[in-house]
Amino acid sequence: MNEPQRLIKTARAAGERSYSPYSRFRVGAALIAEDGTEYTGCNVENAAYGSSICAEANAITTAAAHGVRKIDTLAVVCLDGEGCTPCGNCRQLMREFGVDTVILTDEHGNPVEYGLADLLPHSFGPDSLPER
Ligand code: THU
């Protein structure tokens, strides 16, 4: 099993822990921080729908809470339906923490790698603000 396949497998295991009673759409994410540490997340929904958290946001904010400031790679797997790509809010979260590579899956569940700039072109990020 190669590295992208392994990270997809880790993301899938995280997705098994999804709390998604409203959409019944389970999502898992797994990331590798700059120092090689890995963090995972799943989507966690809420009866107040807008308070729900995406799997990617869960993984990224968990990593940030552990002191991570640079993420190299992030894999996302949707366990139900025809696959998915990250929402706009999660793409922006990835931008903040310097994600270089996003691993999604094709219709067969095989890893497909994207650069973040492919998913979020002409982005606004930390270096877009003036020095403070
Ligand atoms: N969701 C994610 O967690 N990540 C994605 O990339 C797409 C959507 C979640 C949000 C919500 O809990 C459910 O999937 C349906 O939108």
C-alpha cells in the first residue's frame, strides 16, 4: 500500500466515527503535519444544522489546537454516495495552514492528488494581509 492509499485508509477509519444523523453522509479526513504527526477528523452534525462541522475542519482545527501551523497533506473520504470534494470553507481552512496536497478518491476509491491551488485558485491567505 503506498502513502496516499494509506492516508485514505486512515481517513476512511475516521469517517466510520462520523456523527451525521441528519445527512447520513459520513466523511473522514486525515492530515500529515509538517513534523510528520498525523491527525484525523470526521463530520460532526448538530440539530441546529449550521453548527455542524466538516471532517476536514475537525482534523485541521484539532491539529491547530495541538500546535500545528503547517500541514503538508490532507486526505478526504466520503463513505456514502458518489464521492465528494471539500466545501469552500474547508478549502479556505486548508489555505490558512499551508496544505500543499489534497488527496481525494476517484469513483473506484483510488487516491487522486490535487494541489491546493487547483481547488482554491486566486486565493486569499495569511500573506495577503499587510504586516502587523
Ligand atoms: N461534509 C464534510 O464533512 N466534508 C466535505 O468535504 C463535504 C461535506 C459534511 C458536512 C455535512 O455533515 C455532510 O457532509 C453533508 O453535507
